[in-house]
Amino acid sequence: MDDVYQVNAPTDFPSPKEQPTLEQQQLGEEKRILLVKETVERWKKEILDKIQFLKENYDQAHRDKEGLLQEIDHLKEELTATQKHAQALEKKLAETLETFNSLLDEVSGALQS
């Protein structure tokens, strides 16, 4: 019976409190370092993507602002032109009213004579 046991028995039994070997520790450490590197790279990519997104939005907002400023300038020019036209029309209206009043006075004077 001892012979059978000697032939089939494992050469060493793992201890439940056994510490990992140096090789296992290095593999575990390398695996942990790889996981940390992967996480850092993923975060780095996400941050760079967000920065790029914000930069594109900022650039678009700047272009929109420039377009709106040009439109405001154009509208101001139109407003100035319209105000000048309105002043010219007011002047013509005043002249027309003055002519109308003069004609009324002449007609009134002619009817009284």
C-alpha cells in the first residue's frame, strides 16, 4: 500500500496560507499595471475627445458670432438709410403741407373777394 501511495501521491501539497511565488507576484503586478495603463489611456482618450468637441463647439460659436455681427452691421446700415429716407419724406411732407396751406389761403382769399 505504501508503494501505491508513493507512486500516486503529489510531490508537494499547497498550503492554504501559502504566499504567491515571486513569479506569480510579478505576473499579478504586471497585470495590474496593464489594467491601470489601459484605464489611463482610456481616460486620456475620453478627455482629449471632450476637449476636441468643446474646441469645435467654441469655433462654431465664434463663427456664428462673426456672422451675427456682420448681420447686425448690415441691419444698422439699413436702419441709417431708412432713417435718412424717412427724414427726406418728412421734409417733402412739410413742403407739401406748406404748399397746400398756401393754396388754401389763396382759394380762401379768392372766394372772399
